[in-house]
Amino acid sequence: MKIVGITGRSGCGKSSATNFLAQLGYPCIDADRVAREIMLPGSPCLIQLQEHFGIDILDEKGDLRRRLLADRAFATPEGTRLLTQITQPEILQRIDVQLERAQQSGATIAFVDGAVIVGTPFQNRCDAVILVSAPYEESVKRICARDGISPEMARRRLDAQMPMETLRAAATMEIVNDGTSEQLESKVRMLLNSLRKEEHG
């Protein structure tokens, strides 16, 4: 089974591309959702995070105080590295379980959608990495509309993400999402055709 990573910065339309692939019947695993799930009450990750970042990162109900964890983890490079070391193996293991299910169900291509595929161990598992990109100001507009934040906040969020050049260098193919949703769908279909050709070729 071919594993295809789909990556892109905020507001590029990565989720729209993945949703369309899911509608066509392809298994699509949302790595960002998996990353949120491992922070839910009862997850083994939370105990490890408490050991390193303090018991009070969980409230009395056992829910994670995300902002407090972020403040502590991102305060130093070591903290950021530690957070990754604790959470990444759990995320990858859960993605593996879902990929195995997809393979058992007879899928020939499975897509893994995640902002942070590039630069992680999972990148090496991908047979192809698709970058969904959009013009900078177009992304800013989409983030504002989606999250109800100011353009300045949206720009700050984009500027904190992995540079476009790094993503481009890692990508096998790029879909430029600078038009309507119908145009995006037609680009996704073209991409599927080329993936299937490789498969049969």
C-alpha cells in the first residue's frame, strides 16, 4: 500500500484536499487530530508530561491545561524537544494502527494529512509527500475567516510555521490552491491519476 503524506501551512486548504479524497473513498488519516487525541484524559502521554512539566498541567477533572503546557514546553529548546520526544512516538503508533487497518481493508493508497510530517520520522515512511500551497495573503484571509482572528494574528501564526522553501524541498508534488474549490478538486484528481500511473507503472 502506498502511503502519501499531505502537508501544508495553515490556511492552504490542506483539509479541503483531504476531505475530497475521503469523499472519493480513500483512507485519510488526520495526524493533527491524532495529536489532539493523545492529549485527552486517560492518555499515557499525560502522565509523562506531568512528570516533566508539572502536575498542575492537568486540572482537577484530568483535562490538560494546554496553554500552561505550551508556556512551559516552548519556553526553552530543551522543553520543546522533550514535548516532541514524549508525544511523537504515541502519535506515530496510532497512525500505524490506522494504516494497518486501511491495508487490511484492501486500500492501495492511504493519505496521512498533517502539518508536521516534514522533518519527523514519519516523513521516511511516505512514498510521496504532497504539498498543498496557497498565496500568502490568500492563506491569511482563510485563517481570519475560519478562526475569527485579525490579519495580524493570522500572519504571526503563518510566520511561526515551517518555511515554504523547506516544505517545497521535501515535497514530491505540489498543488497550488489559488482558485475555487472546484479547481482544487480537479487538481486533486490529476494528482490521483499520476499516483495511480506510478502504481501500475
